[in-house]
Amino acid sequence: MTDTRRRVKVYTLNEDRQWDDRGTGHVSSGYVERLKGMSLLVRAESDGSLLLESKINPNTAYQKQQDTLIVWSEAENYDLALSFQEKAGCDEIWEKICQVQGKDPSVDITQDLVDESEEERFDDMSSPGLELPSCELSRLEEIAELVASSLPSPLRREKLALALENEGYIKKLLELFHVCEDLENIEGLHHLYEIIKGIFLLNRTALFEVMFSEECIMDVIGCLEYDPALSQPRKHREFLTKTAKFKEVIPISDPELKQKIHQTYRVQYIQDMVLPTPSVFEENMLSTLHSFIFFNKVEIVGMLQEDEKFLTDLFAQLTDEATDEEKRQELVNFLKEFCAFSQTLQPQNRDAFFKTLSNMGILPALEVILGMDDTQVRSAATDIFSYLVEYNPSMVREFVMQEAQQNDDDILLINLIIEHMICDTDPELGGAVQLMGLLRTLVDPENMLATANKTEKTEFLGFFYKHCMHVLTAPLLANTTEDKPSKDDFQTAQLLALVLELLTFCVEHHTYHIKNYIINKDILRRVLVLMASKHAFLALCALRFKRKIIGLKDEFYNRYIMKSFLFEPVVKAFLNNGSRYNLMNSAIIEMFEFIRVEDIKSLTAHVIENYWKALEDVDYVQTFKGLKLRFEQQRERQDNPKLDSMRSILRNHRYRRDARTLEDEEEMWFNTDEDDMEDGEAVVSPSDKTKNDDDIMDPISKFMERKKLKESEEKEVLLKTNLSGRQSPSFKLSLSSGTKTNLTSQASATNLPGSPGSPGSPGSPGSPGSVPKNTSQTAAITTKGGLVGLVDYPDDDEDDDEDEDKEDTLPLAKKAKFDS
């Protein structure tokens, strides 16, 4: 949709009485069946989603402000505003609203008729307007009562506002204010306070424009000094004229702009300091005052942005070494407030605003400011930098990469940010936390652009790890030169925790850049020194960093961990923690459990070979015994490579059959009755019979003999153990009689030909001819002992019956027995 006349920004008023931007779209009006009436519809220009669907109610008060704004209330505390790009579009929608409500489009407000009595309505119809008393001292009380009585009725408020506008009544009231002050007529001043406060609650833009004009605003503030509830009047005018000073850090040549700045400051002061805290009812009636301030700020930003001479002078003085510190602080504070005002702009205007600042050289200016010693100036510069990063991180990244070609690493903008984070003097590190968040945004690949010509991620991360990463890790490396942290105070621990948090983020998102850095600089070993910190949160940060690395299951990392024996600090921390059941205990156990569940073979072998003696007595969880079982399974496969290879051949032979052959065999299976089989006859597929039985049986027979011998030896050892009351540590994990029974029973139950868990059999889960588990499987059992091996092996350890995924497919009950 290209019609800019109907292009609008949708705003809602939040609980803090601030306008929230809900998005940009195109507005239309039409009948909505669901709402049973004409409605305003705004669809987002980005994706066409519905931003607003609001029925034009005949009794809702709509206000037209500043030619391009329509404001109304949907509920008691829910205000909406449409800000139009063009006046013509605003006029079109206003005419539609007035047409539905039966109003003349020349009016600036439509009014609500709810809660009015029939008598009131009749009176209002019979009298075309509200007649105000003559503006005299003797009638101030009567005027105050009239204003107070009109506020509850929306229609009477409308008529009162029209009367005040048409007769120039406000200026006459302010003339009476001077008379009362000269005469020290306190009663009259109290009445004027109530009258002016009531006029504010009329919520009328036209009246505000009169009251906030240069000639009237100070008198309005004067009237509001005489609150009847106070024994002494406030001195707001004295504060505004004598205490509050307008500082022109750069001379403003445009008188209209200067007047707008003065007006906005004073109106903001009235809202925040002069008007009494409004009740719930009154707060909703002051929405126009909030809107007045909001759109004034938008105008100020726009006018300053268009004044090129002003911005040029601003940045020239900011970067000029001759500028004194006090002046520079004022300039930075002005720029910070200028950026804060820009948050009120619509997105397209905000884009233009930051592009203008970028063209003026805001980033080089910030680089100069951040290099100064003044902490207040640096703090304000950090806030400005945060606005830029949140708005467009790519713009900041492009700048720092360009400056790297000209400047040393020490004065790069991003390194200055890191140094300020490291050197934050705040005990709570509030500034460091903010800066760490900005760095995280800058190094986050999710918001980096990729084009046909270049990839921002590759270029910027290459730059960052070459020029900046050493600055970030400097405090970590300096504090971990020995077996424990050289400094372990709370502030240092907090800083190192922040650094580790960012490094952990890098491990997760930066793949090979961070991998090369960690391995080449031996970063993980230095990080694990922090496991010895007295601060538990820092030790957990170090553990989280290692856990993130292990979670990647990257063999480059695994080899690095094993070569440097980097489980030692973790095991030491686990043992030092003792029997305490805390977060450290759980986190370390979870790490080892991850290694076991994911079956990371290299790490499993490394842990058991080097740390089993230290961990074997931990029996309140089955994690370490489970690791030992995994290790023994791996070792047995390594000890019998020929057998493992043969099993692989058999597996492949079973699985890689023609689909039609498989169907024929399944049919044969179900058609074969148990009674029809001859004694001692095994069910062997035709394709299996083609193998040379002698070739296959030779290694199998040897293996089975070796297994029988091993079992008899184990029984003998167990018998001796029971008799002596002592148990050898090497048998603690899996050779207890209970465990042995479970493993053996599971092996025999799972590995019979044709059993429900046997892959490749017609009864396996997922195959077309699946049979229930309780179906008799005796037809599959062979009495020729040697041929059992053709299908599977009743192995006690259940190590490699089918493939590495076998354990994951076992039922939970079977897994539990293995883990126990």
C-alpha cells in the first residue's frame, strides 16, 4: 500500500501516562460485522497484521489535535492516538468519525452523552450554549461553582470549553489574578486556583494553547500557587525565573525553537510539580496535557535535526581539545537528552535522526569523550552509546572495523567500552552490567547482516577476536596464574562472572572463532582455576562455561580437555563440596550425567581411567557407576574387534534385504506353526543359509567358550567376596549378584530371535506384522546351541547387541536396571 495520506502511527497511553508506540500502518474505515458498526482499522505496513480495530461509538469523545492527530478513550483508563503522516489523511478519517456521530467536521472534539439525565438533556437541547458570568471579582465564587458543576457532564464540559474559547475568558481571569495579588485577596486567589485547575480538567487542546502561550503561562502557574489546602502559597514562579536557568550549550538562532523549548519545560514542570496528584478520574481527563508535551518534544527534535549549523557546532565543540570540562559535560548532557527525546519519534523519523547524527560524526565524538577522565561525562556518553547500539548495531560494527585500519587497538571504541566495563568503580558494577549487555548485542550473530557480497558475521568476528578479545580476557588471565584466584574479593568476582557470561555466550554462538581462541590461549584451564573461588556464584559460572563446551560434543574440545586433564578441577571441587546437597553438587553431577547419556566415548574413557578411584564410592546417584558400565562396554568392543566387525556384518545382512524378500519371510513366519517345526530345527532365512556356517561358527565358538570361563571365574570371586565380607573395588560397579541377575535376564529376554525388541524380526516395533509382547515366542527358540549366535548373543553386559542406539530404544524399566 503506497497511499501516504492514510499512513499512521498507533499510540497507546501506558500506566505511567506515557505514549507507547504500537506500530506503523495504514488506516481505513468500514463496517465490521463482528463489532456491528463502522470501525477504524489499522493494518501494519510490514506484514499486514491488524494493529487496531476500534468501533466508532456514537457516544465516544474523539479529539482532533494539531491537524495530524486524533485522540480518544476506549475505556476509563485506555487512551489511543492516531498520528497521521499527512493532514489530508487526518481530515478524511475525521470526517468519517463525525459522519458516524452526526457531528460537523469543523469541530475539534465530539462528546460523550453517557450518564446524563433526561432533564439535563432536555435543558441542553433548549439552551444552545453555556452563558458565563461576567468576569468580576465579586463573581469568582460563582464562576468556580459553574466550572466544578460542569466537570461531571461531558456535554457541559464541551459547552463550557467553547464558551471559554469564544469569549477570551481565560485572559480576563488572569487579569483578575493580578488584581487579587495586588489586593492580597486570598479568598479570590483560592477561587482562581479552583477555576484554573478545572479548566485543565476540561482536557481541551485549544484552551491549553492559550494557557501555555508566552504571555499567559507564568500567570497560570501563579494561580496554581494558591492551593486552598496549603497554609502558605508555593513559589513556583520564583523557582522558574530565578533558580532554573536555561543553558544554551550551543546558541539557538531560531526564536520559534527556543520558545518551544521554554514552553515544553514549563508545561512539564506544571504536570510534574504544580498540579496536585490527580485522582483516577482526573488522571484520565489530563490525557491531552500528556499529548501536548509528547508532541512538543517530537517538534523540538525535528527542528534541531533540521538545523545543520547547530549540530555542526555541537560536534565540533565536543571533539575540540580546547573545550573546558564543564562545557563538555553540558554538551554531552544535552546530546544525551536529545537522544532521549528521539525515542518519541516514529520509526521512519528516528531512522533519519540517527542517520543525521552518524553523518555528523557521533561515534568518533563518543570515542574522544570515552577516553577522558571525567566519570560523569563518560557515564552520559555510555548512555548515548547504548541508544546507538540498540537502534542499529550494524552501524556501530561498521565504524569500529573501519577505525581499526587507522588506529591502535588501545584506542578503538569497542576496547574503550571493554576497559570502562573492567574499571567500573561502582561496588555493584551497575555500569559494567550495562556495558556487558551492549557488547553482547554487538557480538550477537542473530542481528548481523548477510549480503551477496559480504557476511558481517565473518568480518566482524574476525576483527573482534583479533583486536578486542585479549582486552576482554585480560582480567581473567591476570587473576588465574596459579592454582587459585590471586584476587578473590567480591567486586573482582562479580567482574569475572560478567566476563565469563560473555565468553559462555561466545561459545554458544561463535563456533570456530571462540574454539580457536580457547584452545590456543588455554582459556578453559584458566577459567577452571575459578572453581576454587570462595564465591559460589563465580565457581558456578566457571562450571557453566565448561558445561557449555561439553554440550557442543565437539571432539576438538574433547581432545583439548583430555590432553590438559581439565576434569581435575571439577572433580576436586566435587570432592571438596563433600556431602552437601547444593547447586554445585547438582551441577557437577548433571555434567557427568550428560556425558553418560550422550555416550561421549572419549570423555567417558578419560574420566573412568583417571578419576574412577575418586568417584567410585559415590552411590547416592548411579551416574558414575553408569559411566563405568559405559567404559567397560567400550573396552570390550575394543578387545574383540573381530567379533564387533562380525556383528556389524550380521546386522547389515539382516537389515539390507530386499523389501519383497522381507515380506515373504514375514508371511512365512506367521504361517509357520510351532508344532510344524521339527525338533532342533532353527528358523533361518533363505538368504542366511547361503553363508558358510563353518566360517561363521569358528570365532563364535571361541567367544562363547571364553565367556563361560569368565562367568565361572566371576562366580568364584563373588563367592569368595561373600565369604570374606570384603569386596574388590573393581567389582563394585556392575558385578553384584543382583545386578548380574538383572543384566542376564534382560539379555535373555531381549535377544531371543523374534522377540519384540529384536531389530529385523517381524515382531519388532514399527514393522507391518508387529505382534503383542505377550505373544508366545517359543517358535523362535532354537535347540541347536551354535545357531543361536546367528541372530544374537546372550551377552551379560548387554554392550553391543545390535548397535549404539540399542540402549536408547529400551523401555524405561530396562534402562533403570542398567543404571542401578
